[in-house]
Amino acid sequence: MLVSRELKEKGVDMAAQSIDVFRVEIDDKPGALQGLLSGVSDAGLNIFHMAAFSCGGGKGMAYFVPDKPEGLEEFASSRDLTLEKLAGFLLSGVDKVGVGAAVTKPLSEAGVNMLVGSATVSQGEYYLMIVVSQEDAEKAAAALGA
């Protein structure tokens, strides 16, 4: 894990790691996400991080970071689900005011569009998952030092 020099110079201490993220469209209705998660669990797959959103029109998107990407792809194929592989980055460090703005600025300056950002803070540490398109993966990795 590397950290961009620009962020270091601004006093942002951060670990950045590239991760595989998969997106799947789901119905936006009670039980749809739970059913998908139950199936993933029954297949013996562990999900490190998940984010899901309603997109309107009765549809939603679920984003998964699996421990075994090939296992999630096999599971999706067995269920006739279409997975889209995206590029992701897991950022972590000491939480402080403005850290979100600081760590996303290099992406903005590099012209990278963030598809999803999902963050949490626990015991003074932040954990931020950023998802970008495959087309932006190299620019994002360079900007973040991942």
C-alpha cells in the first residue's frame, strides 16, 4: 500500500489498497437484497463490504467486495445475474475534519468520476471504499498511490 505524495504533503496519513468491486442490479422491493445475501452466504462466500442503493423505477444497485471474486462470479452465473466488475479502492487512516475532502481531491483533479463512496468511522479510524469504472482505474490508482 502506497500513499500519494500530495496527500502526505498535506498531512493526510492514509493507506490505499486496490480491491475488486462487483455491481449487480436488483429489484427495489422488500427482501430482494436479503435474498441475494442469503444466496451468497449459502454459497459459502464472504463479503468484506457491501453497499446498496435504490435507483428509482423499481430497481436498485448492489456493490460487493467479495473475499473470492471468482466465487461471486460463479454464484452470479448460476443465478443468471449480470455482474459488472469495477475498480475499487479501500482507504483508511486516522479520522479528522476534512479527511474526506482531502482524499477525494486527487481523484477530482485527475478527472476520475467516483461511482460510489461509502465510509465509516470507528474508534478514530476512517474506512472509505471508493468505486470507479475500469476505464478510470489506472488514473485513480496513480492519484491515490494505490
